[in-house]
Amino acid sequence: MRELNLKPKSEAKNSSTRSRKSLASKKMYRLRLYVTGQTPRSASSLQNLKDVCDEYLAGRFELDVVDIYQQPELAREAQIIAAPTLIKMLPLPLRKLVGDLSNRKQVMIGLDIKDEKA
């Protein structure tokens, strides 16, 4: 697996009542997920993260996926000691989350995402 850069899904024209202006005023998220190959745990963590991002950060995130087997130097630079590990690079502060990201509440806290639906 190479480094992937997943852009957010484009919003359907009539699927959202939010205006482009309100989306532009919200924070952009820059995330990097470190995984170990194409294991079930890696796939699960990626899917769990994509689900959260698509629901709460649509149009406001960039996600890089790094396979530490293919690019160990990136893992070394980021001081990754376990995988999967998610790093929230922007907005600051930088945060690291380790695990398969299946606990949605903990992921949202770690990413500082407010559930506006609740």
C-alpha cells in the first residue's frame, strides 16, 4: 500500500442545507493514518475513520494513509510505535489516536469534533 491521499466526497447539490459560505468558515482537518499493510485491522481503522469524516467533516478534511511497511521513514519521523495510529495535524493542537478507531465517541473527542446533531 502506498501513501494515499483521500479527498472528501463532494456534496450533492441538494443534499445539504448548509451554504458554501458556512462550510468555508469551518476548520479544515489534515489527518494522517499510519497502518501496517492490508490487514483487517488496518482496513477497519480506515473505514471507521472515513465514516466519521464523511459524516462530520464532509468537505473539510484531507486524509493521508501511510503504510509503514512501504514507508518506514515516515513512521520513524512521526515517532509511530504502534499501528494503526491516526495523527490530527490540523487544526492544532496535534493529537495522536492509536487503535482501530472503532470507538466513535473517543475518535470525535480526539479530533475535537462537536456532534451538532445531538
